[in-house]
Amino acid sequence: MKVRSEPVTVVIVDDHPLFRAGLEKALGLDDHIKIVGTSADGESALLQIGKLKPDVVLMDVNLPGMNGLQVARQLKADYATVGVIILTAHHDSEQILHAMKTGASAYCAKDIHADKLLEIVRDVADGYYVVGELKMSQEERDIWLDQRIEDSTGPYTIDAEGHYIPLSAREMEILEHVTMGLINKEIASKLGISQQTVKNHMTSILKKLNVKDRTQAAVTALRRGWVRVDNDSQQEA
């Protein structure tokens, strides 16, 4: 694990100004934590993080544009040493698995006590993984994740069609259109792809989300804050 003498640098990503301000105030209680940037959406967060290279990113799931899990996945691909803490009101056991599988280092509910959040930020900066009261090394996280996924879905193989494999950017785009009530033909027209391609992506989405149909997929996406239909609908109007 890392041993540091300088402050832990943090970027906060949340589209609610009051909540961002509250996080800044809470983290400011610790002299060894330094807020180096804030962002209100996923795309600008990726640009900012690329420039600042913080130790830790505190991020909501429900963001305008790219959701928090999409951002976390991209961060892990581009900046593997950045620790991502998902801090959200959308809390359930499967959401935790999706977040940790995507590449998050910790998953916390938004009503977490400030002292506990400070502790988690320090732990993640030191290379640990945190879920609830569990503080794990990477090896321990891998074992924990495999066991939780097996408990949820039965024995599995990590492949392109396995459960809890993160949705691709295209799959997330299609899922957003599904939540707006569009059928495959309409989605294909909007995205400039064939109906068969949309159908193939939908099959993959249902498999990854472990749901039976597109309605259940849409409900899952909305319940977990992966899409923001209000914003998208306004843009379509």
C-alpha cells in the first residue's frame, strides 16, 4: 500500500451545488486532505481529472451526460492509480457489485457520517477498497467480488456476456433511449445503426443486468440513477 507524506488530493463530482459545498466543508475538516477541483458532470470531470491527476475522486452515480459508473470505468482505463469513491443515494446490493466491478474503490451512501467519509478517503488514497465496514486489499477485494457475484448469479465466467460486466458506451446510449420508450427501429434510426445491431446490444444489456425484458432494464437504469430521462426529454422537445 501507498505511504504518503503529502495531502490526499481530491476531485468532487456531483451536479448539486449544495451537496458539493457540503462535501468540501466535510473534507476540509482534515488538514491532510486537499480539494483540488469540483465538477458537475461526467465529461468535464474526465477532462479535469486528466489535468489534475488527483489521488481520489468522490462521485455521484446520477450525473448529466455520462453517469458515474461510465466515468469510473473510463478513469480506471486511463488513470489506474486514481481511486474512485461512488457516493450515492441509489443504494442496493447489485448497484454495489456493478460499481465495484466497474472499477470503483469504495461505495458509500450519501448519508454517511463525515468522520467515516474522511477515513474512507484516506484508505482509498492508500490503495484499499472499502464497502460498508469492510476494508480490503486488492486481493481481498477480488475474492470478495467473486464471492458476491457467485452468490447473486451462481458460478460465472468473466466474458463479454457475463453478468456485472460494465455496459459499453453504446449499450448505455441504447439503454437511455429504451427508458424514453423508443422501439428498436426508432433507436436504430437515431443512432444510424441497423435494427439487428440494436437487437444484439439489447440482448447483451439484458444479460449484463440479469433482467428478462427491456422494461425491467429501463426500470433498473432509472432506479439506480444511470440515466436522467428528464434532461434527455427536454433535449428531445
